[in-house]
Amino acid sequence: MDVPLIFEKSRPGRRGVRFEPHSDVASFNLEAHIPAELIRRTPLGLPEVAENDVVRHYTALSTLNYGVDTGFYPLGSCTMKYNPKVNDWAAGLPGFADVHPLQPDSTVQGLLTLLKALEDGLKEISGMDAVSLQPAAGAHGELTGILMIKAYLRDRGENRRTILVPDSAHGTNPATASMAGFEVKVVPSNTRGGVDVDALAQMVDENTAGLMLTNPNTLGLFEEDILAIADIVHQAGGLLYYDGANANAIMGRVRPGDMGFDVVHLNLHKTFSTPHGGGGPGSGPVGVTAKLEPYLPYPRLRQGSEGLYWDYHVGRSIGKVRSYYGNVGVLVRAYAYLRSHGQEGLKAVSETAVLNANYLLKQLSERYRTPYDRTVKHEFVLSLTPQKARGARALDVAKRIIDYGFYPPTVYFPLVVDEALMVEPTETESKETLDRFIEAMRAIDDEIDQNPDVVHEAPHHTVVRRFDEAEAARHPVLTWQQLKGES
């Protein structure tokens, strides 16, 4: 689809606004109000267009956007599920959308009641004793949790300096630990794709502050030895941090607290179906066991004799990590999601997500290699090394899938799998959609042998064709620029 740039529609003298001859704007005297050296003397070079040109331009651009409202979005490790519109309706109610964070607590008791109920619900789901809704994203929740671990150990007089992360971990885990001032050590995987327990036992010592782990892990595999892992870390005096990015696989079925985790973050913009992608907003509430509760960010939501209120007098708190109380609109959406599903509904969400992932894996494994012969949870990773040997890399397959109407899965992650293609179908996709994806992947596998150029040069039906990935990374062009020779 060809969408002319707004500059290409520009015609001299065309206007999208009109000022009456005697209006304040038309008669405004620049020289009388603005110093001469600050007045622009040359045209801005803005396009000269009518109002309908602008409206049609941006409307046409909007039709090019791809998201969960327009199609299947199997982005591994990101849980890009469909977002029910009732959640948006709830977040838009005046009692939630039109309040200000500096209003007296007595005037926003309805909102505070919702936030308190959400805290309680997340405590139950995670198996934690207390929750803060303040962190604005998953990585933000990670940093909050690791800073609490650091403060807890400091108060115990323990200067532990090492955080352990699995080799299949999300990249935010080592980044978070490093930002918090810890040294990062990587724990290898075993032959079944889980943490190598023997290696872990050799790595922990008096310097171990904790282990960051998600379960199921980034390969979509449940850590079968999680209780042994927890015992090893705890016996060494360290704490366990649960990265909640993959909670969509276990919600309502098993709780991180029951596995032995001390700190948990949950991605409300993933598991609890609020808008995800495009840079936010997000929400990454953090839950902790009782021993870490004093370190939660302030303010804390408390029940007083006259209602709920924000308590800023929290003695050992790590302080504020976010302005005000978090991204409230996302919190309202998550609450609506929890209430609309209920306990049994949340279990069904996880069960269906796991069912969909295993169905896709079974069908695709006939053509594509699976590095671990195990039942997966919510997502799985394929290794396209056989396809690479036949002339098509994982990137080629991902680009070609766009022509079939699907967003590409995650590629080249996790790093422990060569030519990785990571797929997460979520629970919101129908069998018909999954079957179309399966047929597309099979067709692409055929094309690698029968018509390799169509794969190597994909995508073919997008406004922008394939980038030079290396050049785009080294020299990104982030603004519109007039090309040489254009008027």
C-alpha cells in the first residue's frame, strides 16, 4: 500500500486553518512582544496542506499498524495476548480516569479500594505476603526487587556481592543486577534445558546474594528441580527472585511463593492483559515475603479509622521508585481482568495457553527442530539450524511470515539456542488461527527449497521492505529527511 508522505501532498498556499482578519492571532504584533533576535526570519519548511489531507494521511498510516487487534502476534517471551475492551471501558470511568494523584485520600476512596483489592489479589496469585503496585514495568520491578534484597542483606551486616542468573535468562536480569551494583555470574543449563543443579551447588557461596529465575524459563520449560534450587540458594544465605514475565503459564495453578521465591514481580501488561508494546505504559508490581516487607517502596496503602490512606512513614523502605503510585490506568485494567475471570477463569487462561503452545509445537516439530524433547508450558523455541543448512536463516523465515499476515516470532533468543525462533501463542488465539500459522510455516519450509529467493527477499507486501539490519543498527535514521533531488 502506497501512502504518500504529508510533505508530498504539500501545495503552496494551501491551508488547514483560518484566522479571521480581526482576530487576536491575525493582528498579533511579533516585534512588540518578542525580542528581535528570537524572531524567525525564514520559513519553517512545514507542509502546506488542507485539513482533510492531514486527516487522511494519518488515518492511512494507522491502517498500516499491526497489533493484537488486527492479527496473531506470537512474540515469544512477551505474552502479546488480546486485550478485552471491557478493561479499557473500566479504566476510562470518570472515578478512575479523572482523578489527580494529589487529591486528598478521602476523595478517592473508590480508587484506593480498587488498588487495595488488586494488591490482595496479586498476593494470592503470587503467594507473597505484601505487594507494591508502584513499579512501572517488569524491568523496573526487577530493579525494585533486587534493591530490596540488597537493603535486606545490608541490614543483616552481609556484604554479599554476587547475583546468579541462568544462561537462558531474560537480558534484563543481568542488566538489573549490574545496575544494582552486583557482580553477575551465569549458571549453565543442563541437557533438559533447566538449571544445572550440580553446577549451581558449586557456584553458591558466602558471597551469593541471590538467584534471579523465571519459571517456566525462557525456553518455555518448567524448572523440574525448583525446590532443590531454592534449598541450595537459601542454605547458602541467598534469596530467590522470580521474574514474572512467564507467569501466564502458571497463573492459578502454582505460586512462586510455594516454589520458594522471596521476591516476585508480575507484568500486568503481559499476564493480566493490559496494553503491551509501543513503549508502554506498563506495570510491574512487586510482591515479597514478610521478611522483606519493610523494604517495599513508599508510600504504602494502609487502612485507617477513616478509610484507606497512603503512608509515607515506612522506616526501612528503599524509597520511591516511581512518581506517585504507579500507572493507575494499567492497574485498573488488570483489576477488571482479574474480576472478570475469577479463580477458575485464571486457571483456564494458563491451561489454554499451555495447550495452544504444545499444539503448535507438536505440529511444527514435523518440519522444524526442537532442541529439547519435552512438554512445554506457554511458549517454545525452535532451532532453525536445518533450515540454515538449506539456505534460510531464522531471520529469513521471520521476515517471510509477514507476507502470510502474521507478526514474526522472536528470533535469536534465547542465546543458548542456535538460529532460535521463539513462539508464544497465548490463550486468546483460536485453533483456526493456529492452524493458519502452522500452514504458513510449512509453506515457508517448502519455499526454502522450491523458491529460495522469495524467502531471502521477504517481506514483499509491506510499505518498507527488508532493512540492512547492521546498517540500521549502526546508523539509524529516526526522522523524516528530504532526499537529494526532491523538491
